Amino acid sequence: MSSSSTIVNVAEDAELRLVRVLSQTAKSESFIQDCQACIRNGNAAQLVQTVVKDDGALGALFVMEPADEAVSAFSLLTALLTRVGREEEESLAKQLADAVAGYQIPGDGDVVAQRKVSLLSVLYNMRGNGTEKCSLLARMVEIAGANNPGLLEQGKPLGDILHDDLDSNLPTVGPKTPRIVAMLDAWQVPVPNRRALYLSAVRGVGAGSPREQRFLLLFVESYKDAKGVDDQGLAVAKEAALGAIIDPVSLFIHQRSMLSMPAIQALATQQETATLFGLLKVFQEGKLDDYHSFINANGGEAQVLKPYGLSSETCIRQMRILSLCSLSAEHEEIPYSVVAKTLLLPSEDEVESWVIAAVSSGLLSAKMDQLQQKVMVERCVVRRFDTEQWKLLQSRLKEWKQNVGGVINGLKQSQNGSSQPI
């Protein structure tokens, strides 16, 4: 069988009806005749190309109502792809996607974007190649993000594909793979194509949102060694670093390992981003006094914060919450005076408001004993886990073991005493 297999006779009437529909907006006067010739000759590939090359033919799909009919018509057109050779099939699929995504039609941008996404979804669902599906998904995300961001919200088909179910700072048992990454892994999508999708999502989901930062991090994580970090990797790493400084709380769990990422580490080797890397390190590991020391040692706020549009007030607020978390990870009971000193507060009267702020962030669970002026820590995230934290954990486990042993011995003694004859 040749690369263009025969259009089955059973579908002939359906193909002719499709051609008549598309001819309503086609620009070529010979559109119907050209398409009929393709059908008579059984040339599916040529029929698709005839439709794609006409500047107006696909316009019928954008004015057809209800939308389901337009989707059905496009499904009939894409079904022709299954009747051509594999190499030609991929080329024609791309041409169809280009034609739909690039079609210009006046009207409501939201409605046009939704129709484009609906049509591209037909191609997305029928294509079996993971790399093709990834590219189509990136296109849909770009179109939706630029014209109808509501399509990317959770609860929408496209938004659910992108939604990351790890947007939580609650502790997890063992590493979990984000949904989008698991899907791309299953499709065996090459790294460059993944990065293109991540950047489409970054542009689509909204500047400054935690979801934007999540996709920036996924992009940065795709660099596995320092030698492979290119200019684009450095640029995105810079964005991700700034995002983690501006909001170190919302995606705390995901950002906690940033300093170990090769693309982030590469920032330290560049003169123009070395200070940014140093500031990120303070936000990842340091306390408020470390923050002030770093600012003073590097020329003040004008040199450290201003070039990146960072707010001193916001940075200090975030560092106080992080500092309280570090302090809570070191102690189970913390006097108000220690909290005030660590957070550089002018008065112990402000301690409770900062404890509430930390608890509200989800990073800390604690109660306050106002009579004894102490913070009672119940649970707290760990900002850095190295040898020092292992030793602390070992010490606490040993103490817990001793306490449990004491309870067990007490129970044994109680049982032995009650068994003695009166």
C-alpha cells in the first residue's frame, strides 16, 4: 500500500459533506472540485493538505454551532491521518495543528481560544506519540494562557492535566513524582520538549502564582549536571530563585532542595547572579540576623534588593517566619524572650502575632502558654536536614526510647505489685 491509502467508500458521503461545510469559508474557488478529486483518487494526504493550504477553509469550524459539531467535523478530518504513511502522518498532523493554532478570526478572544483548544484536543487525544502529545499540550496551554486563562484552572480538562497535586506543605512519606512529570515519563518525552511545555505553563498559569513557580522549578530540575546548564537554564534559574525569595512559604517543600540543583548552583558562578544566589542561600538556611549580615556585607539593600525589585519589608517578614521555623526545629519549648531575640522584635508583646503568622503559613504547629510566656512546638518543617539534624533526631529518639522504657518498667512493677498475696 502506498503512503496515501485509499479513503474507504463507506466514508465517502461523510467526506463530501465535510468538504461542503468547509467550502462555506474557503477562499479558493476550486476548493470543492480539488477536494472531490482527492476523494475520487483515494488520496487522503492530499485532501488534508488541500484543506490546510486554503486560508479560509478551517474558518467554518470556528463559526459552527454548537461547538460539538465543529469538534465532530474536525475529528472526521483528523481521521484521515490514520490512512497515510507514518512519516507523512506526523507531518500532516503538525500542519493541522499549525493551521488551527495560527488561524486568525475576529471576535471574542475567549471563545476563539476555547474553540482552538477544543479542536487541538482532538489531535491530542488521537496521537499516540508522546513527543507529539507534549507539543500539542504546550500549544493548548499557550493559547489558553494568552486568551482564556480560565481554561487552565483546576476542574477544567486542560487545567487538570497541569494541576500539581503536591501543592501542599504537609509532610509526605517518601518522594512523590508530580503528575505532569509522571505523564511525561510514561510518554518517554525528551528533555527539550518537556522544557518547552514547562515554559508554556509558566507563561500561561499567571505571573507570581505558586503554580508559575512550580513549573519554573520543574524546568530548573531538568538540568542534571552543571555542564549542561545553558543560557536559558540560567535565566529560568534566576526567575526561580527570585520566586523562592519572594515567597519561600507556599512551595516550601518543593523549594527546600533548590540549592542542590545544578542550574541554581550555576548562579553562584556568574558575577551578575552571585549575590542573588547568596541571598537565596540565606532564605534557604539562615535566620534573620544572617539576612541582615548578608545585606550589610554586600553593599546594603540598594545593591542586594533593588536590582531585583525585592521589597525589604517583605523579605524581613518572610525571614522572621523562616527564622521561627528554624528555632522551633531546635527546641520543643521556646521562651518568648528567645523568640523576640531571634526575630529581632522590639518587644515580647509582638511574639504571639508572629507565632500566629507562622502557624497560618502551614510550616509550624504550636501552642502558646501565655502564663509561662512559652511557645510549645507540636510540629515544624525542617529547613535543612544535614549531619546536625541527624544528631538532633538521634538524641530525640534516644530520649523517647528512654521515656517509653520508663513507662514499660513502671507498668511491670505495677503488675508485679498487684499479683502479691494480701
